[in-house]
Amino acid sequence: MNSVPATVLVTGCDRGIGREFVRQYAANGTRVIAIGLGPTSPFSQCEGLANIEFHELDLTHHSSVERFAKDVRNQPIDILINNAGIGGPHPGFGKTDYDLWRKMLEVNLMAPLKLTEALVEKVAASELKTIVFISSRMGSITLNNSGSSYAYRSSKAGLNMVVKSLAIDLAPRGICVLSLHPGRVGPASALSVEQSVASMRDIIARAGPHQTGAFLSHSDQLLPW
């Protein structure tokens, strides 16, 4: 496609990958709707980024999600990036924290589908019609060679199945649905969050209906389910 999106919505914007998605898109002139848990925008002190609209929203509260969707009802959303999630801890077999597991499934799996259901009409009304889910290669059943991490792995494997079903269900409307693995980012990694997000933005920019339902790494490698 390579079109500059008019409006992008990103969840999980308080820090990390979500915050960097917002920063990069906004710096490119795109209007960004940023969703986070913080009471104030993490971008309020950033100069030159007045095109960021921040909303404090707990995505596990479905009634709040529905109210939010009504607030933006007249605003087409070119790209919806479901990034919010719980990344850890990763207790091994015999040490399963079942309360954490339930919370991971609620945040990593159910919340992004609920938001997508609430906003799908706004995506369908846009020019680019793209929905992205930030997943992980740890959700790949084929690539699981180390075991453990039952809660996190199952939440991302479930998310990948949601992506696959959505791609089929939304294909008649020309909506592209992608699952992206951002890579291992952080101070101890060779991949910076800036590099990861820039690479994923390139993939998103090139995506279209022909690619819907794909599970891709930040380096544009097709990953097995």
C-alpha cells in the first residue's frame, strides 16, 4: 500500500513498543489515538506531537470499551494496533499462577478481540483497513522447543487463532488482519525498541488484503503457527 495513514489507534501506550509506535507515527504526521492505563498522557511533555490524542482506558472493562467506541464513532481508523498485553512472569511447570493465567488470557486474548469488535466499523470505513495484533513467536506451537511459560504461550497461541479467524471473517470487507512478532527488545538485546517498531511499521505499510491472516516476525519472516 505504502500510503501514509490518516489515523492510527495504538493500545498499551504507557511504555515500550506501544509508546514507540505512537511516537513514530505521530512524528510522521499521522494522527494517533493512544490508549493507556496511566491517568495522564505519557506524551504530554513531548514537543511537536500535538497530533496525539490520549485516552485512559482499561481494555478489560468491556462497558468502558463500548463507551470509548461511541466517543470515536465518526472517526475512521486506518490502522488499529492491538499492542497492550502482559508479558510475564513465566513460572514453569508445577509453579503455575492460575490467577495470573486468567489475567493474561483476559488482557492478551479477550481484550484485543473486544476492542476490535467495538471498532471494526471505523476500520472498515477507512482507506487502509488494517488491524494488527502484537503477538510473539512464543505463541507458535511449531517453534516451542523449550517448554514452560504456559500462561503466556497459551495467551499468544490463542491470540494467533483469533487473528486467523478474523482474517477469514473480515476478508469480504477488504480488511487486512496481521499477527506480528516484535522480536526480543530491550537493553540486553541487539534489537532496540525503535528498530523493532520501525520494521513492523514497514510491514504494516506494505500489507494488504492479499496478506491477511499472516503471522510475521519484525524482520518480515513468515512464522509457523
